[in-house]
Amino acid sequence: MYNRQKVYEYAKKWAYERNPNYYNFDPIGGDCTNFASQCIFAGCGQMNYSKNNGWYYINGNNKSPSWTGVEFLYNFLLSNKGAGPKGEITNIDNLKIGDVIQLSFNGTIFSHSLIVVQNGTNVNNTLIAAHTYDAFGKSVAEYGFEKYRCIHILNCTK
């Protein structure tokens, strides 16, 4: 089961700080997807330790590409058949707390992951939490993006 309340609570607690249990990737490319994964894990409680296509974090040097990489997280959530979270593409008005929005600033490469903390009907009233550019309760519309995509977390399997 995916506990959206726990995702919200984690995002609220750590949006403007860094959990010492996780490496801060800000100095080497950004911490946004690391934070998104932490939030998802708070609601899921289950990692996927598959070496080739899993989703896990042991330490800053021992983690899956999907834990910190925007495209890798997207691919993992949409294709996961094992343990951990599973997702599907949806429209912004179908998102719930704990779902993911990814942004493209150039129209082709998606490079920023956000966690939904208040669902809405459009980019103006859907609110997010994020790292790298730390935020909690920020409107998606406040970002200068060209494209966005929405991932609804369906469930979490042990």
C-alpha cells in the first residue's frame, strides 16, 4: 500500500533541509530526484534491489540510477514488475498527494522531479515539494518549464 500521508509528512519535514541518512546531491547535479525518491520511499517502505533495473539507496555510492536520475525514475516507475512503487502516466487533474511531476526546461530532456503535496486541476493550483531549488507548497506554474509529465503512483508491492 502507498501511504500518501507519510509522503506528505516527509516532504514537509525535509523540503528545506537534508535528511542526514541520505547523501545531498546538490553539488553534483542536483538533489531533486533523490528527494522525490526519499518521499516515495516514505510512503512505500519498500525498495527494489534488482541490480539492473531496481530502485534502491544504500549510500551515496551504492544506489540505483533510478533513485537519483529523472529519466531512470520515470522508466522504473512505469515498468516495475517487482517490489517497490509502480506508476502510470496520467493527467495533472488526476494526480494525488505523493505523485510525481517531471519538468523539461528545453522541451526535450526532462531534468527536474517534483512531489505533489496538494492535488489540483492544473499547473496553477497543483502544489509541489522539491529539492535543488527547495520548495514546499509551490505552484507548478511558478517554474519556467516548456513541458511536464505526470506520474500517478498506483501502489507499492513488498
